Amino acid sequence: MIDIHCHILPGVDDGPESNYKSIDLARVAVQQGIHTIVATPHHIPGSYTNTREEIIRKVNSFNEQLKSEKISLTVLPGQEPRISGTLMEQLEQGDILTLNDKQSSLLIEFPKDHVPKYTEKLFYDLLLKGISPIIVHPEQNLEILENPEVLYQLIKRGAYAQVDAESVAGKIGRKAKKFSLELIKAKQVQFIGSNAHNTTKRSFKMEQALKELKKGFGNDMIDMFMVNAEKAISGEPVFKEEPDRVKKVKTFALFK
């Protein structure tokens, strides 16, 4: 498997605090059947500053550590920038890092409670540059839960979406799992990622998630996610169908 969303680099965000813990996380990834990970540290102005150049340097260093530990895992450079009005400016300055630095796909994180009004314009500008925005864990955004039309319109206009494995596996609640599966059924999701941060509460749930996908959709859906991950890290066009609409989810007691 290829995991396009993981916080495996040590000491850069809310992922592993040390090299030792990052190496442990890498071992768990291999046990889950993952052979390639895109390291996607948070890049949030005022909270975490992880620029393109710094991430590439740290990924190269971490890959050397994996070799010395004889761990069969390849880590590629990526980033999880929080959406902001200055994102295009940061991109022009060279601070924003696309998946595997291919200038093809870019993870975008929304605030938990809303989708900024300028999102559609920003995505349009990214698409004009040939960069496809990938909305991470939309199933956990309160505005999208209340009004799924917001995500539908963004996907219809060229964006992609990635749900977290822990959501699909039901590890953060029944409603998040249900909404994730509804989004997948409606062809609004093109990727699944671990969003793993550590080996305890936020570890890899890819095996459990794939079992749920097989049960609900069959192997073809799993194959689509796996092929799309490979295409994304190679900078190739991603498979995408015309999306359908889904109904809103009641947000009270969401993660129960």
C-alpha cells in the first residue's frame, strides 16, 4: 500500500516527538502492508512552519535512518498546509510542497468548523497552475457535515477528497464512519490515507479500513484507491467519476 497522508517525521508537528518514535511508527506501517509513505507535516501559519525545503531535507535524512535500521519503507516528501488566503503567495515563494514535489496534487486542510468563503477561488487558481487540491478528512468538517453540497460543488469543480482510515474503520465514531462511506458511495472520495501520528491513539488503521471498504464496495474500490495513490505520487492524472450528492448528517453526538 501507499499512504499519501502521514505525520511520520520526528519533531516537526503533533506527530512523533523523537526519531525513536518515528522509527517505531515506520515499523508499524510495514506491518500494515505499507511500503511507501508521503510524509505530510502540518504547515499552519502561527502554529507549525514546515516549508518545502525543510521537509525535503528531513525526509532525505529519515530515509537514511530507515536504511540503517533495515526497515523496508520509502518516505516521500509532502505537506498538509492549512488553507489560507496567502497560500498562493506561499506557493510562489516555494514554501508549499505538493505530493512528492510533483507539482500535480496538493493536500489542503480546512478548519474543523467551516470551509472558508475564498476556497472556490483558491482552488480555481491552483487548478489553473495544474495543481489539483486534495481536501483531507472532509468527513470531519462540521460545515460539510451540515451542508454536504459544499463538498459536492468543490469536487464537481475539480478538487479531490481523501478520507481518513480511522474514520472508515469507525475509530472516531459511528456517524463519521457512516458519512465517510456515504461520500465514498457518492464518488466524492478519490483517496484514503492513514493520517497516522503515533503508535498509540492515532496509529495506522489502514487494514481495518480496507476490510470495511471490501465489505461495503468490493475489491474494485480498494483497487481504485491504491491506483490513485500511485498516480498521485507519480504526478499522473487521478481516476475520478462524476460525483453524486449526499444528505447532511446531524452533527450532535457526531463522534459517538
